[in-house]
Amino acid sequence: MKQWTGISEFVAVAEQQSFTKAAKQLAMSVAQVSRNIAELEATLAIKLLYRSTRSVSLTEEGQLYLQHCRHLVSSLEEANRTLANLSATPRGLIKLTAPVYYGETHIAPLLHQFLLQYPDTELDVHLTNDKLDLVQGGYDLAIRLGTLEDSSLIARKLTSRTQYIVASPEYLRQQGTPSQLSDLSKLQCLTGTVGLWRLMQDGKLISYRPQGRLVCNSGVALRDAALQGLGLVQLPDYYVADYLANGSLHSVLDAFRQPDEGIWALYPQNRHLSAKVRRLVDFLAEQLKH
């Protein structure tokens, strides 16, 4: 690392225009700063500074060299901060938002474990299905489901979700089990407020608009309607997995199921992700793998 000798000192002296101020900034002696810069000049075989008893100024070569050295010092400082963040114990407040049902059933229990594991952290959790502005709201982190919109936020995939079309065995016994998308027109379909199901047909992702007697903005309510035999509903695995396992719901039209979608952690595009947020995102990703 001999080629680095004197670079930080040179930048500090150039910016402070003083050996004394630079030495104070770097927590070094003035003599050591002077020796290191002299060694740098000897290595380069170029004079970088004009020195007098009252002032310090840059030579023409020094001005050019300073432009490049500033980037080097800045990058080195950023690398040091990154490593410090990785090893630092998370502490302080983390403000995050997540969708209501997934937040209640999957995220909140993990957040409680995180608080137990890291007693110096605090969490401010806002569960909502609205897509909040993280920067304006002062949020460190958001959990988002499915296809992401283009934005300046940084996204990290935590896990995936599978969409199922399900109905009760009794409803399928009475009305018949669909085998083609065209069969849906003869059946009652329970939908959310968007009113669209995303499906695969002929190798392409399509949006299908089903028809039925019930529209509701609650996945829990739609699941209950399907359990009671009111029709078919498309819901993610975290709503229906247990009911598929115990046989109270059956999955249909699996051949038309869309590819799995991501579940994401989003955070504002800062240069340095804080240790506490990084540790929480890593923790969620590790736990949601299982």
C-alpha cells in the first residue's frame, strides 16, 4: 500500500490550505503530514505544493492530481463506512410499512423476533395496503407484493408467492370443475376491487375479467366466501395454503397459473444503507426462505 502514502494528507492540506489544520483533521503531527507528502512527491517525481512560512498553494500539477485524489479518498472512506456498517450492532428506530394481511401474518411475527434478538432497536410499523411515498413519509423500508412499479427505490427480493384459483369441494361437486378458461363464464367468480385475474394462456400472461355476485377488497372475506361454497377465487398462497392442505379448498386451472411473483423489500436510494436496516432486510430474507 506504499502508493497510498501521502494521498490523504495531500488532499487534506490542499483543502485546508494549511499543514496545521490538515494535521488536526487527520489526527497526525504536522511533521508526519509533511514527511508523507514529501515522500509522495518523491515517488511521483513532481512537486505538488508551493510552501512558504505563511501559505500553502497547489502547483499546476498539484491541481490536476487533486481532482483524481479526491475521488480516491472519497471511495476509500465509503468502503470503510460500508465495512463499519456491516459489523456494527443495529440500534435505533426503523420505520417501515407493509400490506395489512401479509404484514399481520408473516412480517409482524418476524419483526417481534428481530426486536428480541436486537434489544437496541425500535420499530415503527404502519400496516396499510396503500403504496406510501417512503421518502415523504420518512420510511426506511417497505414490504411490497407482486409486480413492482418503476421507481427510484432499491428492491431486494425476500421470497415468492404463488397465486391459486380455489373453490370448495362442495361447490365443484355441484357446479363442475373447470378445465379451460372458457369454463369460468359458467361459474361464480369472487373478485377483489381490481376485478382482474392474471393467468397464462398460450404461453402469454393475460388479464382475465371474471364475473360473479361478490366483489370485496378483503382477501380474508373472499376466502371465507369460497369456503362457504359461493364460488371460485384467486388468492395468493399465504391466504389459502392451510386450506388446500386440509382439503377444505381445492385448486383448479393449475395449467393456467401465472409464474410466481416476488415479495420485496424496498428502501430509498441512499448511498449508505444503515446497519440497522441492512440487518433487518437480511433477517427477513433469511426467515422467509423457510
